[in-house]
Amino acid sequence: MSRLHVRDVSLSFGGVKALDGLGFTVEPATVHAVIGPNGAGKSSCFNLISGHYRPTAGTITFGDDDLTRLAPHEIARRGVGRAFQNIALSAHETVLNNLMVGRHRLTRSGFLATSLGLPRVRREERTHRERVAEIARFVGLGDKLDAPAGALAYGDRKRVELARALCSEPRLLLLDEPAAGMPAHEKWDIAHLIVSVRDALGISVLLVEHDMPMVMAIADRVTVLDFGRGIADGTPAEVQRSPEVIAAYLGTTPHSERANVPQVQGEAS
């Protein structure tokens, strides 16, 4: 059970400061949301944690591992998975084959053993396929494993993106706008799925999402960014009461966003 610590992290591009002394902690087996206006630094934060950017200052640790200077594949080996906002699937490949890509870091067989088709290679592949099928059932894609990914509806392709990240067996899952572009009923299906990832699998989830009712319904804790700075960090109720947050982002009176929020099983109070 590892905590993610982002400590006093800054990021600059030339003379532009994308993040300025950002700090927050993601507790084990929780849903932690990062919100803020466009350009607040949310994507930069995700890119730092996953190793696509390196901070100008500060540190990022996950459990006993310092992620600050590691490459993306090294961070993935330490149990950090990521699903991207823009769907990046092999459209002509089956859902099964797309999900098998997520098992790559867990594959033990080398090139020579694989090319020779040794029995242990076949056993390993069978084990991976069984696990992929199990994860597909978990996210609601159990009957679509043989379908081409490009033939699926948009909502199902978003599920494939999420499932592929789960196939790497992460302890921390980064979700970048998982409900973007979805109609309301599919959005809440995804919300229930994220809660299940936390509750049933014990995985920590770090979430960037613009849908405020969804965030406030499922997040255990929320960090709010504005112009690269953290302006609030607390429970959804605490964040909604923050005058600075209301002025910078919500633009509404506290709690108004929760008025018509569907109840999600496992929702933090």
C-alpha cells in the first residue's frame, strides 16, 4: 500500500512556469481528483508523474521509489499505469490484442524463447490471456474480446483504454478525463467503474476530470490548481466551501454542483 507524494514540484518551459511549488499526497486505495480551469497545469502534473516531463524543482515519490528522474517505462514497472484522454488503440486489432499490449511489462519470455515457441512461452501467454479476459469482464467488455477495437462505440473504446491500463497490474492508476465526450448515462457507468477499481481492486486512482458532479460524487480528496499553483486540497465538501476555489473554477455557490448528483456506491462522505 504505497502513497504518492508530490512535493514542492515546479515545471518551467523557458520563461513560462506551468507548475509552481505544487504539493499533494494520494493515499492508498483512494480516488484523488485534480481539477482546475483550462491551462491550470493538470496535464503537466500527469506528465510529470508518468515521466514524460521532468520537474524543474521538487520530488515525486511512490512508496519507496523516487520517480522524479525515471523514464516512463521505469515508472510503469514500479506500478503506475495511465489511461489517456485521447484514445490510442489499434483500430484493426481485436480488443483482446489491444489489452495484451498492457501485459508487456509483465512478460518474462525473451525474444529467442518466443520465436521458438517453447512450452513455457505458451503457458505464459495462456496465463496472460486468462487475466486479460478477467479484466475485460470487470470493465464490461467480456463479450467484446474478439471484436475489432475500431468497431466499438465510443464509450466502449474508452473502457478498452482504461482496461489496457489495468492490464499492467498498476498500484496507482492515472485517469485523464475518462468520461470526456460521454452522454450522462455512460458517464455514470464509468464513475461506478472507477469506484470499483478503488474498492474491489484496492488501486489508488489519480483522476483529472472536468465534470464536477462526477468528481464530487466519487473523489475521496480533491486538489485544485489555478495557474500552476495548488489553491486548495481537501475533501469534496471542504473544496466546495473554499472561496478561492469558487472564484477560480466552480463559479457557483458551495454544494450547488451536488444537487442532482446520482449516488455512487462506495462514495466518500
